[in-house]
Amino acid sequence: MTINKADSRNDAGSNRVSPSSIHLVPGDTLGSPERRSLLRGLLALPLIAVVARKANAQDDVELSKTFQTPEAFITEAFAPAAAPPPSMLMLDAGKQSQISAVLGHPYPQARLRYWKAAGRSAWIFDDIGKEGYVPTTCGFIVSNASIEHARVLIYRESRGEQIGDPSFLRQLIGARAAGSGLDKHVDNISGATLSVNMMQRMARAALVFDSLTA
């Protein structure tokens, strides 16, 4: 068996050999195992390329959804007035202890930026639904020791993004601290229990953060 070099040009710039370019010289056969193996390998190249393209496409899938950018959230929080300059909350051991009682772990940074004006504070921070999950970014506005507004900003999981729906988030409006939780019942979402629990913890943490700026 020989391969016609003139017909083995790349298809659309690829490096594979077209099966149509394989010609048998008269008297040649595919009887030997080596020749059969070579033919099978050449015929499999297009299929391998398709599988590789599909795998790469799956790798490129972005498991995140941006509901609102942090910048837009802060602008909206204080509109129509201009947003105040950010302040910094320093999280010492005592403050971290209060936060751990709510989140179940210390806040991963020693300080947290926030915005506050006219008795209202805005917070943007991350948390995870379960150990090993990718953090989700949320924004909260606290006024008079209650949740005035809650928003999922960037959700980074493959399921559970329903917590970003306004119909779900409205349940958090008006919620106040009650022990390590909230004083309002929040309905669960089938298949998104961990995300629902995360949102309740984050709302409660926002109330803690606000109290630490008083």
C-alpha cells in the first residue's frame, strides 16, 4: 500500500490525511496486520479530531453567570445620588469570631471594603455553598439593621442560579438578625438547597458587617 503524496494535502489547514488519498498499488493488499492497522489509524483521524473539538468546547464553557457587575450594584444602591467613597472594615480576631458564628468560618480576608451613607451600607463579598465549591459574589444593602436589598452579582456554579431570581431575593428584604440566622422564612429551591442556605448566611453576615461599623 502506498499513500499518494499529491493527494495528502491538509484539509482546511489541518494536519490530518484524508482517507480518500490512500491508494493501493496493483498487486498490493491489506492482508498484513501492519497495513490493516495503518488504514484503521488513518480512517480514525477525523473522528479523533471531532472528539477533541467537543472536549475543548466543553472545557471552554464558563460556569458562571453575571447578573450585575459590582460597580453597577454600588451605583444603583445610592442612586440618584453619587455613591460615597469606599471605607474599610478591619476584621480583627473579635470581629472574625462574630462572623464565624454566622458563616461557619472566618472571613478569608483581614479587611472588607464597604460603602455607607445616610444610614445605609452596601456590601459586596463572596461565599461558597459547600466546601470545594466556587465562591459566588453577592451584594447587600443594609438599612436600620435589616436587609433592604439583596442581589446575586456573579454566580459561578453549574446549577442553583435560581437564587439570583428577583422572586427569590425578595424573601430576604426586611430580614433581621435572629441568633445566627434570620427572622424570616426563606423558601427552599429544589436542587439548589446549598445555594439557598448560602444566601441566608450571606444576608446574615451582611447584618453582622453593618453592626461592626456602628
